[in-house]
Amino acid sequence: MKRTAKAQWNGSGFGGSGTLSTQSGVFDGQPYSIKLRFENEDGKLGTNPEELIAAAHAGCYAMALSVELEKAGFTAETLKVDATLSLDQSDTGWDITKIALKLEAKVPEVSDEEFDKLANGAKAGCPVSKVLNCEITLDYTLN
């Protein structure tokens, strides 16, 4: 499987802007820029690469955990995942230093011990987790 995305950038680094588009069409000409990335705290004027990575990680993790649960004989009623990405400036530039996954799960009949094993296994095995070179934490509540 291959998926594609396109970026177009116009102008200078700090004063320019661009658009992002995805193969699925979910993003089609979505605006992004340095200003939107670092000066628009609520993020409502456009997206940025870090937001997209966080969304991809949350979605991938939820799907991976669902599959692990199913293989173990359980079906989740709900898996709500928040992913908070930390982008920090260092001496060498900007680095993604951490992604904190926060999960609210409703899974009937699974023990705490079994769920912990499956939840952490999915965190390690999720393809997006594997590609990231940063600390990944998981905090969860099981109802």
C-alpha cells in the first residue's frame, strides 16, 4: 500500500505560505505557513505538519489497539485517543520530543492486566509509533 500527499510552498520561508493536499481528498489545498505553525495558538486558521502527525498517531494507535483486542477475543465499545505532540527548540533546531497518548477505553470483560498488555503492545506495534523518533507515553482509563 502506498499513500500520497502533496505540499506546495510559495514565497520565502518566514513570509511565504503553502497548501497541503492528500490522496483521499480530506485535505485539498489546506493552508499552512510558519505563522500558522508558530503564531496561531488555537490552530484554527490552518494546519501544520505536527498536527497531522498527532492525528495520524491517534488514529493509527486506536486502530492497532482495536485489532490487538480483537485478536485476543475482545471488542472495544469505544476507544477515544488524544495525541499531544511536543515540538521543542534545541541548539540544532526544532525537534519532536514527545507524543503523549491519552486513551479512554470501554472494553467489556477484559481484565486490567490483559488490557495493559494489549494497550502497550499496540503502542509499540502501531506503524506510526515505529516511524517516530521520540518518547511516546501512554496514559489510559479503562471503563
